[in-house]
Amino acid sequence: MKFNIAVLPGDGIGPEITQQSVKVLRAVADRFDHEFNFEEAVVGAAAIDLLGDPLPETTLELCKKSDAVLFGAIGDPKYDNDPSAKVRPEQGLLKLRKELGLFANIRPVRAYESLLHKSPLKPENIEGADMVIYRELTGGIYFGEKSTAEDGKSASDLCTYSVEEIERIAHLAFKAAQERRKKLTLIDKANVLETSRLWRKTVAEISKEYPGVKVEYLFVDNAAMQMILDPKQFDVILTENMFGDIISDEASVIGGSIGLLESASVGTKNALFEPIHGSYPQATGQGIANPIASVLSAAMMLNHLGLKEEAETVRLAVDLSIKLNVCTIDINKDNHYSTERVGDFLESVI
Amino acid sequence: MKFNIAVLPGDGIGPEITQQSVKVLRAVADRFDHEFNFEEAVVGAAAIDLLGDPLPETTLELCKKSDAVLFGAIGDPKYDNDPSAKVRPEQGLLKLRKELGLFANIRPVRAYESLLHKSPLKPENIEGADMVIYRELTGGIYFGEKSTAEDGKSASDLCTYSVEEIERIAHLAFKAAQERRKKLTLIDKANVLETSRLWRKTVAEISKEYPGVKVEYLFVDNAAMQMILDPKQFDVILTENMFGDIISDEASVIGGSIGLLESASVGTKNALFEPIHGSYPQATGQGIANPIASVLSAAMMLNHLGLKEEAETVRLAVDLSIKLNVCTIDINKDNHYSTERVGDFLESVI
Ligand SMILES: CC(C)[C@H](C(=O)O)[C@@H](O)C(=O)O
Ligand SMILES: CC(C)[C@H](C(=O)O)[C@@H](O)C(=O)O
């Protein structure tokens, strides 16, 4: 089969890890006799530097007409500590999510048997942990009206949600729960926030359509604690944009390295696949970044394109590299492989 | 010396734990020859049940004229899953914080040497961890305008901050850092939120007045991960209301039990002391709730009242009870003491 894949390497370690995924995808195309057309475009700080715009029109157009977007990472410290910067790399990613309507960000988190010792958590607490986080991605405080007073003495961000925005992602999460262990946990702050009460009410309503799924409600502060105390209690987590950002990064400690965590962002038409780690500027160009999160994101992409066998093959290749410790320094301290050599290994076994 | 102390036991396990603190405080008064006048008042679900109001006027008045408020816990599940409830227990606590102007919530977190094994984190990762979280308590999304559309199809919460609100708590946090290890970490989401950018700008400005204090900025998603990966990096954490709620509950896993964590909420005139755990309804009336978080909150209160020796005595008594394992079931699984017996022990050694 033939697919057009937009490749947006972005900033920091984005380019070096994405390169490994493209290599792996080419191996998949060879082995399974597909044709993947890769087309690259700039985004983020890289795009600001080149064109003064974190999401150039050409990049957006390319993404819109592609079958899937493979995304690297975004962000550059030179913008972070400049609160008055007019354009920011992150705007590129946020606008892309919004323009492509990628309302559901799906983040699987699991404890790898052979990496249990890598986690800061005790092995017995995480062994067998296996969850998937459904984070709403185009609403909430990320996209509500923002303002700063004329005199610069105050600022505000508005968090809004509509029933419709909640419903569409809730259905995806309930369906995922049906295919898994049949438990869904809604994380909110319904004892304080009006939007959270709307989430709770809407989810309670929808849950009637999924009688086989057990629903639990957890306040976000308690959830942040439960994630560490007893991560095995979670199957499917459903939550709004900001809480999902925090909780999913926190959950990354279960896997032993944030360099292992993939994600898919899906909408009704388009889909984008990216590692959950960021641009990791300190590591840029050193060949130490873990390409696995990006490669697993590529596997999610294959799955999304209907190529189940191919996706499974990539996942098995990754499992093998972890098992054999063909891993970057975040996982293999004593005898680590470079970003490229991990990519080479994955390519070679497919 | 003579002090008037308002006692607000609240809901769930609130009354049983607060009772132990009062007992301990009476022992302190005896030993050090002070006079504490305790006056009780209702708040939260208890107050709704009794008077239809989570913060009755008489309760507020009592708090205003007291030298300090000893607070139990708030919350009742019968309100949590009823998104249309008109009055909620939490409103009592939020209104109390606002009316008393308690803008700074101070939450110390440390790993107890003899409880290292109790944490879900590996002992080597937390040994020596010792931080204090300064959470802004009367601003942000907790208190901004809330609304629900007439048709119930959408809702919103506004997050606002003024420079003044940021400054007053930032000064407290910087001063604390000066007395400690001289590091302050601001947790925000400045790559997305306008209010966070105001926080970052204001804190950067204020930091010039504290040249001895090293300032670091961390995005909240990364912070949620760092808290588990390397909690020892933190000394003083400064953050806004919602992020502080999440991060401090998460940090509780370091101490081995949320039942150990005290907090102080201070303003310019009043001060309130409460455990960070909630009303823990499942445990109510069973005599299994850990009174230590409340007792340590009482110690913070003594400190606030200028009774340093007395505060230190209470803390030493708690250390002793932990050392001797005179502890409730959350800490001492095999041979646990009841809430009351832990209180009795603490009283007896003072
Ligand atoms: C880069 C940033 C805007 C982004 C977010 O907060 O959504 C990132 O943290 C993520 O989780 O994808
Ligand atoms: C009960 C609730 C409103 C409260 C809060 O969110 O502030 C609690 O979680 C806390 O941290 O004191």
C-alpha cells in the first residue's frame, strides 16, 4: 500500500530521533512491500528561525493532505525564560493540534518487565502496570482566551469546555476500556471547577451506553498521589488537557524512562504521532537521545493506517532491543549505544 | 502565655484527629505553663447538615478573632458525585481561606529516616529529601469567575493572577529559601499560560532582591516527573494554587504516608493549620486515621505563635512515636495503634 507521511522533526533532539523512525519505517516498507512517501517540513523554533513563524502555512498544508504526521519535538530554552517573547515554538504545536482537530491524545504507559529496576519506584509496586491515558487536546485552559492587563499588572487564562468536546473523547476512551480491562477513571477537580463538574456529569451520562465499563472518579490531587502509590489500579484514564499534561508526564516514571513513551493525537480526519518527551535541548546533537519513544509512535502510526502486522513487528523489534540492552544511556548506563546505533539495530532486525 | 484557638474539626476523620491535637496542645500548655482557650465551630458538610451553610457566619467570626485556627478536614462523598449540588462542603474551606486572606499555604515534605521503606519510591532516591512547598492559596482558577451556559452545554473557569498576589507569596518563599538551602524552584506552565508568564516575570524581578538564592524554573509537567525521579533537587518550591494542589499531594508519597503531612495557611492577620490529607470518609469512626499530620500542624501553629520550644517538643514527640512504631495502620501494618492511642502516647511523653 501507499501512504504519504509528513515528517516534522522540530527542535532539539527531534531531528535525530525522527531520523531513526524514518529508517525503521523504510525497513517496514521494504519488508512488507509498501510505499511510504516521506515529506519533511519545519515547525517550532526551527521554523521561527527560518521563517519567523512556528507553524508556516506550507507545513500546515502538508500535514492536512498527508495520511499521517510523524512529529519530533518542540521547544527551545531561549524562549522559555523570555516571558515577553512574541512568538514561541510551542504555538506551532498547539496551532497544529487545533487546525488538524486532534482532540484526543492517547498515551499508553506500561512497566517493561526487563526495565523494572530502572524506575524510581519499587518493582513490586509497578510490575504489571499497564494503562492508557486519554487526554483531551484541543480545549481547556490551553485554548481559552488569554489576556494581560494594559499595565502588565495582571493576567488571565480561561478554561472552557463544551459537552460536545467532552463527549467525543469520552466515547473513544470508553471504547478503549471495553477492549481492555473495562475500567475507566475520570480525573478532574469537580469539588472546585465548574468545567470539571461538566466533565463528571457528561461522563456519567455517557457511561450508561457502556454498562460493561466500571467508572471511577478521582480528584486530580489524589490522582497524582495514586499514580505513584498504586499505578496498577489504572486501566483507561480520561482527563482534560492540563491535567492530562501533568498526569501523563508523571506516569512516565513507571516505564523507567520518558524516552520510551509514545503518543498518538487523533481527530476525525488527521492523526499525528509523537514521543511524549520534549526537545531535551541539553542532549541535542550528542547522539544520546533515546529514539524508542519516536519509533513506538511510528508503530502507533502504522496501526492507525491499518497496518497491524507491521506495527506489531516494530513493537517486537523494540522489545528485543530492550531485552538485549541495545539501548541509549538513559536505560543502559554502562555500555550504552548511540541514538543512531539503536536505530540501526531496529532497522536491521525488521 | 494566653491564646485563643479556634478548632474546626470538619468532616470525615477531621473530628477524631483534631481531638488528638487538642489533647497534645493541652499537654503542652500544662508543661510550659500556657493558657490555650479552645473554642469549637462547625464547617463543611457538618455545617451544611446542621445549618445549611458550609461556613456559618459564627464560625467565620470565631476564626477572625482567634489567634490561630486548627482545622481538621473537609469533604463528603455524597456531594462529590452530584455535579448539580448547590452547596458543597469545599466552599466552606475556600471561603474561609479567602475571607481570612490566607494567601500562602506552606507544606513541608521530608523523608523520615525510619520510614524510608514505607514509600513506594526506592529508599536511595528519597533519603535526605527535604523540601517545603509554597502554594498560593487565594487566587488562580480556584477563585476566578465560574460559569455554566444556560443550556448547560458548556462551562468555564477563569484563572487570574495579579503581580501583587504573586509578589506577597514570592517574598515569603524567597525568605524561606534564604533560611534553608538557598534554592527556589518556580513551577509553572509559562510555555502555554499567560498567568504563568506573569509569575515567571514577577519572580525573576523579585529574585534580584535575593541574590543569594538560586532560582530555577520548571514546567509543571516536567516538575511532576522530577518530583519522583529526583526529589532531592528541591528545596523551596513556589507555585500557583492549582499546580500546588497537585504537586504537593504527589510529593506526599515521599514521606511514606499522606497521614504525616502538615500545613500552615497564613495571611497578614490570620493563620490556619491543617493536615494536607482530606476527610478520608472510608476511615471515619474506625479509629484508624493517623493523627500525626494534624499534630504536626499544631506544632506549626505553636511555632507561628512564637512558641518555638513548644513546637520543637511536639515534633520530637512525633519523631519518637515513629521511631518506636507507635503508629496507625498506614505506617504500622502488623501491630498498629488506634488514632486515640497514638494521641495518648504523644500526650504522655510531653
Ligand atoms: C510543548 C507543550 C506545549 C506540550 C503540552 O503542554 O501539551 C507538551 O508538554 C506535551 O505534553 O505535548
Ligand atoms: C478540599 C479541596 C478544595 C482542597 C483544595 O483543592 O485546595 C484540598 O485538596 C487541599 O489541598 O487543601
